[in-house]
Amino acid sequence: MTNKTVIRQVNEHVGEKVVIGSWLNNKRSSGKIQFLQLRDGTGYIQAVVVKSEVSEDTWNAAKSLTQESSLYVTGVIREEPRSQSGYEMTVTELDIIQLTENYPITPKEHGVDFLMDHRHLWLRSQKQRAIMVIRAEIIRAIQEFFDQHHFTLVDPPILTPTSAEGTTNLFHTKYFDEDAYLTQSGQLYMEAAAMALGKVYSFGPTFRAEKSKTRRHLIEFWMIEPEMAFTDHEESLVVQEQFVTHVVQSVLKNCRSELEAIGRDITKLENIQAPFPRITYDEAIDFLHTKGFDIPWGEDFGAPHETAIAEQYDKPVFITHYPAGIKAFYMKPDPNRPEVVLCADMIAPEGYGEIIGGSQRIDDPELMEARFKEHELSPETYQWYLDLRKYGSVPHSGFGLGLERTVAWICGLEHVRETIPFPRMLYRLYP
Ligand code: 4AD
Ligand code: MG
């Protein structure tokens, strides 16, 4: 039996005969030689079929191959400095699994809607594959950071009776005789977990019925939510900048070839080193006025405002101390200025928008009860959350990083639809 291997590991088989399960990406021929561009998901390799060196059956099999046909290819691995991967295969045999007819995604240009309808096939393209590899590396680096810093992974529920981030974009469902919602954020549960375990993080899907169709919003997205007991707002910012630095530097170290395959400007990512600049909401408003934006104090920023601010920096920037009125009910007011809260949004450079939202949490039970009233949140549903403030309340802070926006930024993608294998968007539930 010939050794079975994958393209990623051909370097371990130079001079040996191996068999690789693969798909035909593309093909060129010059009369007596056929060059097969093969992919197997782990990488790309050129396999060379020389007419005088193979059987007639093998030569004809190679000739019959169409784009995305599946095959086992057998041959000898050679070093080939001129090829992109550094290796080539000299083919001895071909075993076709299936000849593909009329593969819908051809090398010519296709429109976005067509590609989204064929997302299950589009994932096979070199760029989409590279994005998925980078996404996986980002997830790995995220978990590595929190594991190294002794945070415990905790899984909050997906079906919840409460809202964490306002009631306008909740997904409603029946839970037998009760009403339930798909989680918008695991935060409230992570606060309970922090009181049990100290430093915790969650990583899971979250859902928001966003009626706005933008290039930054998904209906289903993945969020990392760390929560830390005995930690104030300033200490949380330090964790955030170290965390994001670790993620970006890990991708640079482990995904060079994927970043190159999608044409990312790597120098922009090399700049990403803690500390990150910080400006207050007030300073941001003043700056926007100098740029001609007509935005009153107390209004939330939109994408154009965030982009104008981010353009001033070559690293992510924290915007801190937003007005309480435009932020979530649980954020702790600044003791020196209660109309603003101890919070920060981290805005990515190059116009990729908010990637982190975080804050110090209210730890005083009376103030929390007052907030329930102001926000018309039913005290019964949130009783357990109030308990966290009644039994050994401590200062605590946390934040949430949106995975897909982070992938969009690190990969330099125009739209979040390419950052997740099967995006759920306002008008898309298929495939
Ligand atoms: O700012 P958000 O709403 O904060 C929270 O949910 C907090 N409970 C987090 C916490 O403190 N534990 O969302 C956090 C991040 C945003 O900065 C953004 O990156 C991402 O989640 N996000 C979205 N990403 C894609 N599509 C959407 N519809 C998103 N909504 C938020
Ligand atoms: Mg936010």
C-alpha cells in the first residue's frame, strides 16, 4: 500500500511515492505534459502528468478531469523551489472518484448574491478557505490567552427568560408555556460565574434580530465574554489591549500564507501592540465637531463617526465614559460624574468599527433596583441577578468581543458575510 498523506505534509515525503485525496482546482496542458492544480483543503500542489511516463489510461484520466472532480492521485513528491508551495508531485497513477459536470462557480467573476446562494461551494475557494483558517486561528489564540491567564471557560445558556442588551432586537420563541429568547449576550450569567470562579470567559453564539442591513451586522454571531471579579474599568482595559495584541500577533505568526493569499496588508497588523490610545466620549464629540459632524452630546455614534475617530490612529482606540442614557442598564456610573458610565468601546483601525463593548458593572443593590425600574425590567425575572449584589457584592468588570468583526478586520474584509461559514443575515437563512 502506498502511503496516504495530505498536501500540508508533503514536506515529510520528499522522494517518496504517496497518495493524496484531492479535487481538481485547475488544469493546464502543453501537449505531452499536463499540469494539475490540486487542492485537498490542507493546501495546494501542482501534480505533473508526463505522457511518456504514465499508462495510456492514466493519461486519459488526467485529460478527462474537470474542475472540482474528486480523485486519488499517486505520485512521487519533489522539491520545486519555483512553485508556491515549494513542492510538486510527479504523477504515476490517477484514480477518479467522481467526474464533476458543470461546477457552478467558475474562475470568472460572480455576483455576491450568486456566491451567497452557493456558499456551500464558495467555501472551497482559496480566499474563503484562507478566511476560515484565520478564523480558527483567532479562536485558538483567544482561548489560549484566557487559559494562560487562568480564566475558567464557562458556558452560559442559549435560551433565556431575560434580555441583556435591550429589548428591541430579541428573538422570541415559546418555551413550553413560557416566553423565551435566544441569548443576545451571556454576560449576566457570566457575572454569576465570576462570583463563583473569579475570572471566567464564555465563547458561544449570540442572536440579535437586527433589522438594519449593514456590512457589520449579523443576526447570529459569536462572542467571547470575559468577566472578572475584583477588577475595575481601568484594569479591564489593560486586559483588553493585551488580549487583542495576542490575537493579532498569533495570526501574524501562524497564518502568514493565508494572510498573503487574501492580500492583507501585513504591516498594518504588525503595528498592533499594547497599549492602545484612549479618548473619552466628550473628547470624541469635540473632535467630531472639528470634523464638521453635527452630533449633539448624548447621541450614540454611528459607523461614519467611528470611522472618522479610528482614522486618527494606527491601532484600535478605546472610547470611554459614554452617557448613561445610550448604554446598557448594568453599567456603573462614574462616581465623579454620574451622567456617564465606566465603559469603553474598542474601535478597530481602518474603518472596521466596534469590536469590543465592555464596562464595569453596577455592584450596589439599590442602584441596580432603580435601574430595573428606569428600564422597565421585571424585578422577578432579574431577581437572581440582583442576588449577586446582595450576597458579597464586589467591583467587577467584563467585556464582549465580536468574533466576526474581528475576523473582518484582521482579514481586511469589506463585509462580515465572509467571516463565518454560513452567515445568518436579515434576508438570508439559506444555505
Ligand atoms: O457591545 P455589545 O452589544 O456588548 C455586549 O453584548 C456586552 N454584554 C458584552 C459584555 O460586556 N460581556 O456587543 C459586543 C460586541 C460588539 O462590540 C461587536 O463586536 C459584536 O459584539 N456585535 C456584533 N457582531 C456582529 N453582528 C452583530 N449584530 C453584533 N452586535 C454586536
Ligand atoms: Mg456595543
